[in-house]
Amino acid sequence: MTSVHLQSFSPAHPPVVPGPPQLGLPWALAEAKTFHLAGLGVFARTERTEAKQRAEQDAQGYLAAELARLQGIQGGLTTEAHQWWQSLVANDEATVCETVNYAFSDNPAAGCAVGVDGSVMSVVMRQQDIDSLPNQTPGVTSSGRPTLKTLTKRDRVLWWLTAMGSNIITTLKEGFAVAPGITAIDLAVITRVPDTQRLGFVAYGRWTRQTIESGPWQQPEDALRFLDIGQDVVCAVATTASGNLSSTIKPLDTSRLSGLQSLLDHAQDDAATAAATLAGLDGDLSANVPATPNAPTPDSYRIRTFTEWKNQVPSSAHPPATGEPVTPPPTILTPGQNLTLPAEAREGLTIAFRFGGADADLTLFLTDAHSKVSSDEDFVFYNQPSGAYGAARMLGKLNDGAHTVERAAVHLSALPDHVQRLTIAINMDVDTGLTCSALTHAKLAMECAAATWTFQPPADPAIRAMAVAELYRHRSPNGLPVWKLRAVGQGWADGLDGLARAHGVDVG
């Protein structure tokens, strides 16, 4: 509570838009074959030959269209990013407030940028109520036995004041880091005043970028320096004539600051009223939902399926065959079981991981024969959803009733030669600290046009990441190349880091 100001924040810099995923003709051809061969039995040789010819005719156009579309998206994102950065450094009020509030959303003391005037930003911060602090602290007796010591009113106020100063400094440091054009911040703090149990302002002032960035923030006690380095700083905790801090907290007279006084004049400390109130501001600040900064980046470069592209071009003189293929019941795999995949799996394999109970992520590792990636680009996950020129892709998560389903698509025939194995893995959300035992109804399903396989990974309480299954190249007894599937279900106690390192990914 009294040391959050010791953290540092990286200064904002112009955003760099990543390039679109690389796509290759083998991927496009595999997508086209999957589309045109749908519904055709293995003995319909003439029809399958014609379908493959149509796929070869379409693949080049599909590839060119997707490359052009993705390059156009990158151009639009680059322009948008440049315009956003120019607005931020020019202190456009809406841009600055939105950006700063995004950064503030995971702070322990909720803060909100409420306006920008020139290069000065106004911020309101919600400090924890002093009545929420315990009134006892651990201690020892004269004989050395542990005990609980009751805090004096002055000690409790000093604790609360130090915590408030720590949060003020943190809010100022982050605000200046995020908004490079801001040179000073007017900050006001609200809390619930103990005597009246009503919300009131207990500190305000102006702090400049220079004083905050040049300050030596090394000890918890440095938090109290907020009283000395700001301009026109006023605090509800006064210093007595003897030099000690007061043991009371009194709301401030805000009549000198028209904005704060206006808010108080029109405030009703009643969240149920319809009018804009100080209680409403308190609720907005205290909501403090930090999900946004941690949310996965939207997939702006989502690759259209061949079906989507085909529906936008003139119909072929030879329309694809229709009809639902007959798929046998799924094969349920056991740990360690392996089997040879049918030829249909080479042209299109869908992977789906269904689960409940906790959050988890599906990942793919495209590796050599020793289960090591050749580069970090062969690690496919939600922040890098495409690999091998489109041959392996994440398709995102969706809710299906009480469960979550995350899907991926793989074209084995389009994987480059250096990819000898493909590991299908899961890892628990790194922020929760939960293990795989927290997952309920967990099941991996793999499906192609001819067959479906399912595997239930073990609910191991000792691991946080797991290789669920792997696909690997093999030569059949007659010497022909085939792909095989093995159910694994083994994992790593240290979660995603251990999983990635085991497959040769540099995790920094």
C-alpha cells in the first residue's frame, strides 16, 4: 500500500503496426482443395480429379486477393496509428483522456483523467477510505512473544497518508509516461471522510513532469514528498504547531477551485439519484475493472476462408460438389495412443479445444524432429495467430453455452519441409495461477473430412501447461510419407514459460 510509487513506467512511443501474416501458394492450394473436394467420396476419381483442377485454377487468385486485402488493412492501420499518435502528442483532449484512463484501469487507487487544458491534464483519484484500514498491527511483547498492537489515531492517519501519497505519485508517473505532451497534472483526491461518512476532497495540487521524473523514488517514506514538490498543494491532514501530523482528516475547502466546488455544490452522496453526483463519480472510479489492458489483441489480419473469398467472385462453370460427407463416430484416444491419419487430413484438419471452469489458451508449435522450433515465428498463439505462410492458424475463442471453445486449422500438406512435428498444447491463464485441474469438461477434438478424433487431457493438479497431442511425419511400411497422430497429455509445472522453452521458443 505504501510502496506502489516505487514502480516505473516506460514512456509512450509511436506505435509500430506489425505486418500481416505471410501466406504461400501451398496454403492457398490446400484451402481450395478442401473446398472443392467437400462431399466427394474417395472412389469418385473423375470428380475428384476435376475438383483438384478447379482448386489449382482458383488458388492463385485466392492467394493474390488475400495478400492485397491484408496489405490494404496494414496501410489503414498504419494511417490510423499515425493519426492517433499525432493527436496524443498534440494533447487532443479525447485522445489523451481515453489513453490515460486505459492505463489507469488497473491501478490500486482508481484514477480518471477528466480534462486537458493546453498541456495540463486534470485527474481525479479515489483513495481508499481510512475506515477500511485495520486498527491493529503485528508486534512483539517485551518478552519477545508475537502480539497485535493497537495503532494510535496518529499512526493510522500516517499510514493512510503515506498510502495516498504513494498512489498520487504512481498516478502522476503513469500519466506523464502515457501522455508525452502533458507538462503538468492537476490532481484531486476523493475519499470518504471519517467524521461525516460522506465523500469529500482530501488533497489537490499541481505537479509538473520535471519534479516527478527527477524525484528519487527509492523508499516508502518518499511518498510523503508529494506534499513538498507540488504547486499549491493542499491536504486534509495538517501539521500541528509542534511539527507532528494531525490525527484527524477534515474535508478541504474547495471554494478557490471552481471546478471542484461546482462538483461538490451539485453533489448528493446518494448513488440512487438520477443526477450526476459525487457518489456516481466514486462508483465510476471504484469500478476499476482491469480486464482491458490484458485483453488479447483483436485479430485485424484475420484471413478469409476460401469459402468467403469464393462467394465474392463469379461462380465457376463447374460448381463444387454438394452433399454432406458421411463421417464415422469419433475415435476416442487414450494417453500414448498413436495412429496414422487418412489422406483427407492432409488437406484440412480442424482442431477444437472445449473447456470450462477456468480460462486457458490453445497454442501450436511447428517444430523439427526434435520438437524445437526453427524460429519464434513457428510458435502460433493468440498474439501470433498464423504460421507457416498460413498453413497453421488460430481461429479464436467463442462461447458455447457454459463452455469455451478455441479453434485452430492446419493444412498438413502446406507445411514447409522443416516442420516435422506439430505440437498441440494448452496453457492456463498465467494471471490466475491455476493448474490444469481447474478445467472442467476439457476435451480436444480433431476433425477432417473422413474422421474425427477426441482426447480428454488429464486434470493434473501439478501442471499449468500441457502438450495434449502431436502430429508428426512418418513413412509407412511401403515407404510412402504419411502423418501420424499421438495423444500425449504431459505438461510443465511452470506453465507457458516452461512449455515454450521446451519447444525452443525464446521467452526472454
